[in-house]
Amino acid sequence: MKETPQYWLLAREKDVLPRLDSIRRAAVAPERATLPEVVVEIFRPNLGVWLSLALLWIVLAAAHFRISAETTTYSKAAGQPPDLALITLSNDEKISLLDAHY
Amino acid sequence: MSEPLHNLVQLARNNHESAWDQLFRAYQLRIFAYAKNLTGDREAAFDIVQESFIRAIANVGDLRDDSRFGSWLFGIAHQRCMLHFRRTKREVALFGDEDHGRDGEADWPDPREALLQEERAEALYALVDNLPLQQRSALLLHVLGEFSLEDVAAIVDVPVGTVKSRLHHAKRALRSLIEEAKP
């Protein structure tokens, strides 16, 4: 190649070619991120916040199930027949129940 | 490039990765050299090359004339260089007064001839590095990109007369520096 100013200016940059090749390849065909990588990228920047929210959610869910369980126990203890049982009785069974009552 | 520029740009417009690869391969070193010589920052030059490539792919629809792909790509790189200066708040210090002097071209010394006579690469680097930013930009585009005055004007978004003025001052400064460097 003829030693022009352009040649000299480029000659001192020859050592950067591997890195430029890498940059070029990444720009032309960027790697498609997999689903786990996407998930990690979403959560990693604010991991503390996400963990706190997860902990709060677990506490709320536990409290919800505990209250729900206590309500069911109270209903059974009060001896109230479940409404669903009455609805599913046949007419004959309802009449026999009334006869027994009166 | 194994294919004509026009064909490659057409393929690139259709997201042909191989076409982009060939186009960028042809310009990557010159764009890096331009950015590095302009900014004086090697790492910033890598970033500018990367940003220029990504923006070129994203905005190839803005390219109206396929034959001007090179100057269009250098224009993107030049804009990234200017953004770099704005980010680093160096432009005030680096931008000297400009646009004074004549616009005539008739009796210009050819910088390539002058520099070829010097035959010392290190001296050339030092000379170029010592030029004011905008003169350096014009000279690098002229020498590295081998662009016409009109192309350089389009790349840096100034009138052709301004480019002539900057090149004139750059050449005069180089000639002066070469004279000083002579034993």
C-alpha cells in the first residue's frame, strides 16, 4: 500500500482491529437473550427491592390464609348447616325434614 | 468490498447481516481513527464506533443516496464525537475561533504532498494532534475518508466555504509546523 497520510494514520491503529471486529459483529448480529437472562436482567438491578416485595407478599399471603382458616373453624363450631346442603336436597327430603321438625 | 457499494447498501436496507458486516468492515478502522484523533480518547473512540454502527442500522431509512453511504456513516460518527464533547464539557476549551480568513482554494498547498515529503509518521501524528479541533476534523475527513469538500461540509453540517476555510488554516498550520520541525 502506498504510504500516504491516510496509510500512516491508519497504520498506528492496526492493533485495534480485533476489538473493532468484535464491536462490528455485536452491532450487526446482537445476541438474542434467553428467557433466564431476561429475567435476571429485570431483577438484578433492584434485587433488594424485589426481595422486599416478595417477603411482603409472603407475609400477606400467610396472614390471609390464617384468617381464612380461623373463619371456617368458627362457622363449623357455630353449628350452622352449610347452605349448599339445603340447596342440593330433593323435595322429598325437604318435606321429610319439615315433618320431623313439626 | 466484494460487491459494489450500491448492492451492499440495498441488501443492508433489507437487514442483510452480511451486507452490514461488509460495509462496516470497510469503514471501521477509518471511523475509529477519526474518532480517536478527534477526541484524543481511545476508549471513547471505541464507544463512538459502536454507537455509530447501531445508529446506522437503526436509521438507514434516512439515507437517501446509497452512493453516499460513507459520508453518511462518517456524519453519524461525527455527531457522536460532538456528543462526546458535550458530555465531557470539553468543547468550549477545544473549539477555538474559526471561520476567519479566505475561502479561496486556488493556491492551497496540498497537505498530502506536504505530509508525504515529511515521511515521518510520528511527526505527522504530533502535527495532526496539535491542530485545533475543527481544523483537525476537516483535515481528517479529507485525508482519512478521502471525502470531497462538499461531503465534508455535509458531514460536519457547515457550509462548504467554512470547510474550505478550516482546511486552509489546517494546511497552513501544518506547513508551519513542518517548517518548525525541520532541522
